[in-house]
Amino acid sequence: MSAPDFRHDRVGTPAAAWDATVAALPVLELLTSRSRLVVAGAHPDDETLGAGGLIRRVGLGGGRIQVVTATAGEGSHPSSPTHPRDVLADVRRAELRAAIGELAPDADVRCLDVPDGDVAAHVDKVVAALVETIGTDGDDVVLCAPWRGDGHPDHDAVGRAAAVAAARTDAVLWEYPVWWWHWGSPGALPVPASRLPLEAADRAAKQAAVAAHASQVGALSEAPGDEVMLGPDLLAHFERADEVFLSDATPPEDDALDRVHRDEPDPWRVDSAYERRKRALTLASLPREHYGDALEVGCSIGALAVDLSARCDRLLAIDASAAAVELAQRRTSGIADLAVSLARVPWQWPSGSRDLVCISEIGYFLSPHELDEVVALALGSLTDDGHLLLCHWRHQPVGWPLAGPAVHDAFLTTGAPVLVEHHEPDFLLHVLGRPA
């Protein structure tokens, strides 16, 4: 769905026109099993308009609240004669802190200072910041962000970033409309939605928070270019007795690893001294000289697959990146009994039993839940005397919640026998047997 051209200073859909649509929505059930709320916005005031009542309600319930805004909103008055962009940025950051203080005084507030109006070019930075904020306990987090179809390019970009971050961390994602109310047509919302009824005290606190964004709800000065951004007609949408949150089940387009392989034919420098030595240690760690059926999960451009193929009768190498698979197929062409296929684990785990399963430099590109499933699938697919080879970088990949040690711990805690263990400052390696 694409939004029509719209402006904040032109008449849009009246707030009252939405009353029947909102009243018909089911009531949102707060997730008591999740004690953290992370609220993302594109600009200061998004979080207040879309989720101010939710922020207050979670704060009163003792939940931890973290607010992340992508931009400082310095582009709201591009022609202001009184407030240059840097000055307006300072003003709006201060307004954000004041507004959140009205809703949840103990909340953490963070501004990423992405350029206002250009969030789409910095989605990876927003994803990384949200993943870092959520961390490895996404099971405890509700992530709330602008709806991906809101119609403002910055809002849509933050919404896409939040959807990716939620998928990588296992957080629950709730999306809030802002501009949709202004340009959309009343009637059934395009994705499942729920309403959060606000009590009188919630609404009063929210209105105080809205007023704290003084640069937006009032004029900066009487000079042309300093006009009001959020007028009464627009604000009326956020004075209603309910907040609305969408549960958009559309899978996010997370093509980060595919882009890495499209942009660089050898993104991991597989022929460097470091990578060549690591592969030699990996092969030397295998307890047996030869294996029958083997599976490599996350083959990238196929450098390890070439080496492993000499130790196996049959090797299937898989990767979730189409660009990586294409590069790996070129590298391995002509090698008998070595197949390279596109597959995303855990959903497309290959059937059959394996004498050797290799999971190298891929585990931290999974969410914690996905990793748990891969652990079970990998160990469960081993033959009785099969081996599982693990090798991962020890450091924290930017934009994903897990690092190599956590990946290996997920396998080690299963009680699988440790046959080989090797630690270095930059990577760690294990060979495990099938659990009894």
C-alpha cells in the first residue's frame, strides 16, 4: 500500500471519522510476561502521539521503558529564520526528554541523530541500535514502532528497521499509526489491530507530554517558516480515548547478508592468512579422516566447502543468501558429490541423517529462538557416531544479538560430548558428538 501525497498543513481525514472504526477493534491485552517496552520513533513526538498512553501504563506497572528516536527532528522547519537545524535539534531532544518525563520519569531516552528526512539511507544503523537495546532477552520485550505503512518515508523506514530488529531478537512487535489517521480512509484497518483504552489520568499525562513538544504544537515565532507543525485538527487524532496498535505479520525484508555478498564477492576475505589458518585448524580438528554424508550450514562463498569435500563422500552446503549460493556454486563447480543449495534454517533444514554437520560463522545470524531450533535439528540429524563441528568469531557482530560464545554455549548446554575444544582471542572451535 502506498500513501497519497499529503501535507501536515492541509485538511485530512477528520478524527471523528475514525470513531466507529476504532470502537470496533478488540481490546489490546498487555503482555504481563514481558516486562520491557522499547518504543522507537522517527522523530521526537512520534512516540508520544502513537504510544504515550502505553508508555505511561507500562511505567505504572513497573516495567522498564526505553525510548529510541532515529532523528532529532531537525528538519521540521526547513525554512525557519530563527532556528537553524542544529539549534532545532537541541530543542527537540530536550522536548523529547520532557515529554517522556510526563509519561514515565524513569525511562531511558536515546537519540540516534540520523539525518531527518533520510532515515531510509540509515536503516542498518537503526536496526543495530534497536537490536543493541533489546539484547539477548527479546522474550522479555515488546518493541513498539511506527507502522511500516504509515506513509511518511522516515516513519516507514523506522517501522521496517523495527520489524527486522524484532525478528532478529524474538521481541514482540506492535506498530502504531501516526500519519495514517490523517490520509487514510476510515474503515477496516489494513492489518490486524487492537485498541488500548486510556483512563482519564493516562489521557491527561499524554496531553501534557504532547504539549511538551512545544516546537511542534506551537509556532517557533511569528515569522514565515516558523509555523505550527501539528495543528488542532491533526492533534485531535491523538486525543481519543484509545491508542491503536497494529500486529502486522508481514515478514520483514532482512537482506543484510545478501547485500554483503552482492556488494563484495569475498566479504570475509577467505584467502587471507587468518581465514586460511582457521580453516586448516578446523579440518585438523575433525576426529576422523573421512566422513560419508556431510552438511555445511552457512557456506557463504564456499571456501570451507571446497576443503570439506575432500574429507566426505557427499557434501551438501547451504546458505540463506542467494548471492552467496551463486558465488559458492561458481567456486565449487566441477567438484563431484558437492551440492550447494539455497535454504534458510531452521525452516528449511535438509532431511536425512549426517555423519558430519558443520556450523561455522553462522550461528550469530540467527535469533535466540532460531538458534535453539537449529541446535535441536543439528544434533538430532547426526548419526549415532556423527560429529558436529562448530567454529565462530568470538566478538559481537553489529546488528545481531548473539556472539560466538553464546552460540557455542547453546550447543554445549545440551550435554553433547565435547570431543575437541580450541580457544583463541578471535575465535573458538568445538567438535561435539551426538548426545546420549
